[in-house]
Amino acid sequence: MATLEDISVSAAINSLSAVAFLVAFAMLRLQPINDRVYFPKWYLKGIRGSPIRYGPLSRFVNLDFRTYIRFLNWMPAALRMPEPELIDHAGLDSAVYIRIYLLGLKIFIPITILALVVLVPVNWTGKTLELKQFKNLTFSNIDKLSISNVPTGSKRFWAHLLMSYVFSFWTCYVLYKEYKIIATMRLEFLASQNRHPDQFTVLVRNVPPDPDEPVSEHIEHFFCVNHPDHYLTHQVVYNAVKLAKLVAKKKSFQNWLVYYQNKYERNLLKKPTTKTGFWGLWGSRVDAIDYYTAEIGRLNEEVNAERDRVISDSEAIVPAAFVSFKTRWGAAVCAQTQQSSNPTIWLTEWAPEPRDVYWDNLAIPYVELTIRRLLMAVALFFLTFFYMIPMAFVQSLANIDGIEKVLPFLKPLIEKDVVKSFIQGFLPGIALKIFLILLPTILMTMSKIEGFISLSSLEKRSASKFHLFILVNVFLGSVIAGTALQQLKQFIEAPTGDFPKTIGMSIPMKATFFITYIMVDGWSGIAAEILRLVPLVMFHIKNTFLVKTDQDREQAMDPGCLDFATSEPRIQFYFLLGLVYSVVTPVLLPFIVAFFAFSFMVFRHQIINVYDQKYESGAAFWPDVHLRILIGLIIAQIIHMGLLSATGADKSTTPWLIAQPIMTIWFHKFCKGRFESAFVKFPLQDAMVKDTLERATEPNLNLKAYLQDAYIHPVFKGDELDRLVAVDEEENNPLVPTKRNSQHGSKHGSDVSPEAGVLR
């Protein structure tokens, strides 16, 4: 159990770490040699160029000492860019992501002020923990500020009930206002957005087989018949997974070849060598340049052969396609309606933008998706609950008793006040953070196995898994298992009737652990994010060994992007902690506010100067953000209900406690019905307005040429693929030639005329 002194030590360590990271960042960003590490977004936009310096030393070190005086000017600069300009600069996804931190400040600043003014005095004057009957209970001075210090059955609990309602209503009010703002921002963004291929394109999956026609012709005929006035063209999906792997391997070998060529140019007297085994660790030693040149030549032949096979083999065509329309209105109608009387075939949805497509999963047969997702749901269940065992073990070692049991010879050192404070105030938080490092990669792999076809959907799915994991393991696991173990003696010795009271007073005491975690993850962790130590080192390694031209130097930059799958669930964890402990242990709230304020400034700077997003979804993730905050609110309300019941509050408070989560669920349904459609559907009225405006301003636009190559697999970019010619736009001919000669009706809703050989 961390004491006030332990918390102070942890605060000092994490504050000093954060300051050190910020000072290091402020100094490193001023050096010309690091300019592409800390301002890559401006380079990618073509706005910024390499700093012009004179003299050999000035190429690497900033010799203008006046800039060091203003080394903290990045902070106001990060807040200066207006939001509309930020949307134009970085996209709506990035701007709305930043608003999550702003939402946290809107919710928790008033809650913090009110909780500290009202609840802290109520808790502090309770003096319950000083009673003799709780002498075996482990607690610190911080716990005297919590609800545990209020006498059993006291009228003081009405203050907690009232504040619980005030905090809930305020949270819902702010969430409603924010949902309304984000929905408006999304619709305005989509209405003002420049022309993009995904505005005219839908993805059709589970195309039924036809014995008389190949997949491509079957798709063309279906949409010519059912969307005769709007269908424009389509691009079938190829199973190019093997080809993509060959191309990636070839690119890796080309990087190694450039590395060894650069190495040889620096020392012409010695030719570089390498081993032919795995990662160059074993095998016969050969000339590196000759070896990689030969391997690249061999891979070129394999790539060409595989490409020819994919293009010519009908079995390589997946029963899916990207279908493009002449108007946004036509695409919206197709994407948002059922295409066949059989709801399991001709399934349509909005196509992700081309850079958002995850091509590997398009090759997965649609019938496999349900089985894959069932298997991953079972795997997630076992991962979530069995992961708690090693996490509990790690947490048990990250305290005084655990270390003394495993390493008894360290007991004299551990018992020293400074070391003891460090272990109890810092080690549990850092141990938990380290233990969670590999988890996002595991969850993303599971999402890929499930078969989602866009990067945005993969990140949203992984985020939901990570949120569940944090909720069950990090929060519930730490509160229930951790507190029960710490108070084991009290649980054993307490009379049976006192068990609820003991639990009611023990759970709030876990707040000290979460305070240490907030400081480790939310202070030091965020400061480390802006330092970008790994991209800094990797850029200089690439710049030294791989870069020959400015184009190579640009490719060596790693701007990164917002990792929604990891960062958003982490933010949700802070919302959960703030909502739960706002009534239970209000002293935790200032740490939450500090996290949101610091993160808002840091990530705004990163979005403006560093991150380059992989895709733009138009803030389609906001309904998930809204839902998870409400889940945290409902969990907080249930915990408050349990605590007030367990601590012997007035029984007349029970109906009021039950009403809270019910009203919150109603609020969620209301917001879902009011706003969610803006995030899953595109209004036909807006689509028609954009189409009309485009026809008036660009009457000669060749949309078919614009869309022709938009959804070709990246490994085919630059190649000449044999494409079927779409129906001529000018003919508007309702008779579509087919290869069918049978007289039976089509299974898919079209009638066949054998005399004319056409679909009518």
C-alpha cells in the first residue's frame, strides 16, 4: 500500500522524468540534423526544406544561441493553430482525436473542483479508519480522504449520492453536446471534401457463382441491370497475397543491397560479405553485393511469373469487387440498400478509401468470416481471463512483500525509506505498463485473422478488444484481486456480517496504485512520446547506411501516426478511473486532469508537425468513443451503488442508486438514435448537392478515367492489367449482352431471354 510519502517520491520521479524528456526534446528539435525527425509532416507536404547552414559544424548543430532562449515556444505554437486550419492540415480524424482529450478536460475540471470542495471535507472529517475495529486494515493518509473514512450508516453518504448524480448528469450533458458537434463536423467535412474515389465506390462481396459467366462479367451484368443509370465501372479483387509477399521480400533485399553498396563506396579496399543463412547469422560467406544482386534478379522472375498467373488465372479472382458509379447519389443508394431478395449475397458497403484498404483480407472467402470471428472471440475470452494470472504474479512482485519473498537477501536494502518509497510508489505502475507492451500487437493480429478489410476497421476492432482487456484485467483485476490480497488478514479475522463493510472500505484504497500508474503512463509516458527516441535513432541509422539521395532521405523518415487501437483505449481507462474515483477518492482527480491537459498539448503538437495519417475515416470512430465513456460511467455508477450499500448507507438511497444506470442506458439509446446515422450513412440530399455542383463546375470531367486505377492492388500499380470495358455511358442501352443460353430463370433475380440472348 503506497503511503503519502511514496506518492510524493513517485510524483518527484515522474515529474523529473517528464521534464527531462521535454528539455531533451526542446534541445534536439533545434538541431538541423534532427529536423526531419521532429517536423516530417511539413517535409511530406513539400512546405519545409532542409535547413540552410554555413560551415561544417552548423550542418549538425544549431549555433544560433538565440533560439535556445525560446526553446519552449513549441508549447504555445501547438495551441495556436485554429481547429478549421487543423482539419485542413491533418484531417478530421486527427482533429477529433484531439477533442477526446479536450472532452476529458470539459468533464473533469468542474468535477474535480466540486469533488475537492464538497466530498474531501466530508470524507476527511469521518475518522472511521481510526477506530480500533479497523486496526488490522492497511491504509494510508490518502485513504482518509476517501469514502472509506465515512462512518457506517452516516447521513454523510447523501452527499456522495448527490455528487454521483451531479457528476453523471454533467458527463451526459457534455457528451451530448460533443456528439452533436462531432456529427455536425463530420457532415460538413464530407460535404466540403474534395473528390475522392471512395465517394463513388462501393465494395460488393459474396458474389454468387454463375456457371455461364466469369466473376467480372457477372458483376458487370448485375449492376447494369439493377443500376442502369448510375453504374460506371468495376475492379475485381485478385488474390495477390503471395505476390505481395514476394514484392515485400524483394524490397527488403533491395534495401540490403543499397546498404552494402554504400558500405563498399566508403571503403573500396574491402568488399563486404554476408552469410547466406537466416538473417545472415549462418551459412557460407559470400560477396554481399553479388549475392543480393542475384537474389533480386531471381525474385524479379518469381514476381513476374506470379503476376502473370494472378492476372490470367480465373481462380485468382475473388468473388468481390469495387464497383464505381457515375454519381455519389448512385453509390449512396447502392451502399445503403439491399441488392437481392437473398440477404446473404450481393452484399454492399461503402468502399474504404484506397489507402485504407487492407488488401490481404479481401482474399478471405466471405463464408469463413463468421467462423474466424467466432474462434477469435473464444481466443479473446481465454486471453483476457488467463492473462490475469501472469499479471497478478508480476504485480505481486512489484511490492515490498513480493520482492522480499523472492529475493530475501535484499531485505536490508528494501527496508530503507527511500528505496521502500521508490518500490511502492513507482514500481507497480511501471511493471504494469511493461507487461502491457506486447498486448496491442497480439490483439491486432487477432483482428486481422477475423478478416476486416480496412485499416480503420482493424484499428476500431483492436481498440474494442484492448478496451475490454483493460477493463477486466487492469481495472477489475487490480481492484478486486489486488485489494483482496492486501487485506487478506482483515477478511479472515472479520466477522461474517462485517465482510461487506470491509470490502466497501478496501476497494477505494486501490486508488493509490492507480495514482502511481497515472504518473508513470500519463506523465512520463506522454513526455517520452514527444521525444521520439526510437524514430530518432532509426532515422540516423538509415541516414548513415541507406541514404544516397533526397528521395532516400525522405523515405528514411518515420512520421508515424495516431495509433487509435492502442491510444484510444488508454484514454478510456483514464475516463473510467476519473468517473469511478470522483465519488470514491476525489484526490485522484487532479492527476487525471493533469494527464488530459498535458496529452492535449503534446498530441496537438505531434499532429501538426509529425504524424502522417494512413487513412481518413471522417471521425467514424466517434460512436465507439462515446459508447465506451458511457460504459465507464455505468461501471462507476454500479460501483458507487455497491459501495454505498456495503457501507451501510440509508436504505432509502437504494432506489435512487438503481435509477442511475437505467437513465444512462436510456441516454445512450437516445444519442444513438439521434446521431449515429451520421457516422454510418451518407445523406442522399448531400450527395445530390455535391453531384449537381460538380456537374456545373466540371461539365467535361472524365470520371471513368479518374476511377479506373483507384482500387487496383498496390502490387499491380504501374502494370497494364486486362480490364473489361464497362457499358458505354453514352449508349444508355437497357439490353445487356450475356453468354447465357439456357431458358431457366436466373437464380439471382434476373430473367433470361434465350431468343435475344440478353438480360432484360
